[in-house]
Amino acid sequence: MVNETKKKTSIIVIIVALIVILAILGGFIGFDIYKNNKNNKGSGNGSGNASTENVKKAYNEGATITLTDGSKWYALFSSKAEDETILLYSVDNINTDNVSYSQAANYLTTTFRSKLVKGLGSAAGDIKDIRLLTLDEISTLSRIEKSDLKAGAVLQNDITSVFVYESSSLIDGYESGLPLLICQPNPEVEANPGRICVGTQEDVFPIRAVLEISKKYIKN
């Protein structure tokens, strides 16, 4: 009887010891997960680090934005603090080899998108849109009626954001079947920095991209 009691007591002690060990191990594992999450908080998914403050930050139209891959952009329109995404316009041309109007959409959604995803380490769903600047957007920024945005229309005025026309770029629009672009007149001849002009179907153009992306990829 005594031996039986000792045996039961030993089993109980072993069980209690196992419970204590498992509890301790669980605590260590939980703390490690917490620590990793805390260390990763505020890190972008790209090659640089993003601050969590940028996710809940408001940005004014024309603000200079650096993404975690180091690329430079302008805020195309103002973005509220509660907005999850931001609409950007590239500071520089994003193509090293100029492309025709008919190739532009495919270039943006395949070649450039792949480069961007790789550089940012982004999930596919975090990049909402990649495309050319539209006439509607130029009209909104310049306060010039869309119907007046034809070849020869000068974009410089007291309201237009300079970043829109600071360099030449293909835009999403046609006139009489010809692609439209923002072009740079010869500064020795004309003082106006930007105007709407037309190209041909065979011409190749520089491209500045419009990008809608999650704010978590903002570095600055």
C-alpha cells in the first residue's frame, strides 16, 4: 500500500514538473515572438527602413517622398493621415530605354512593376496601380479645363505644381490619333518650362510613372 502511494506521488510530481517546464518554455517562446515583432515593427518590406509614423502621416501635394528602395517620388495629390495608400508621381523617368505609346502600359505593368516589387520586397497587393499621368489629373493640378489641354497648351501658371512639368514625359492621352506628352521647349527660344505636345505612333518617349502604393513603403 505504501509503495502504491509512493508510486502515485512520484507520478504526480513528474506531471507537475512537466507542466512547469512546458510553462517556462512557452513563456520563453512567447517572449521571443514578442521581441521579434517589436524589433520588426517600423521596418519596411524593402531594402530600407520605414517608420510606422509614415503610415498615419498626412502628405501635401508635391511633397517629396522616398520609398524604401531609395526611389524618389512626389505626392501627386494630398494624402490624409487616415489614407492607407498614397498616389505618387516619379521624380525621374523610370525607363532607361524609351518606349512607344503602345508599349507604355505593358512596360509599366510588367517590367517596371517587377523591378519595383523586387526593390521594395513588396506584396503584390500593396501596389494598387502603376500607369501614366492622365489628362484629368493634369487638369485638376493645373486648373486648366481638360478640353483646353491640347497640343500647344502651356502648363506654366501661378497654380500648376511645377513637379508636373519639370521634365518631359509621355501622358495618357490622344489628339487626332496621336499620343500626347508633356514636352520641354528649347529654353533658348521659349521661357515656358512645359506644354502639351504630340508625338507619333513610331516615336519613343521617356516615362514618369504614377504609382498608388501602401504608405508602409515610405522611408522618409
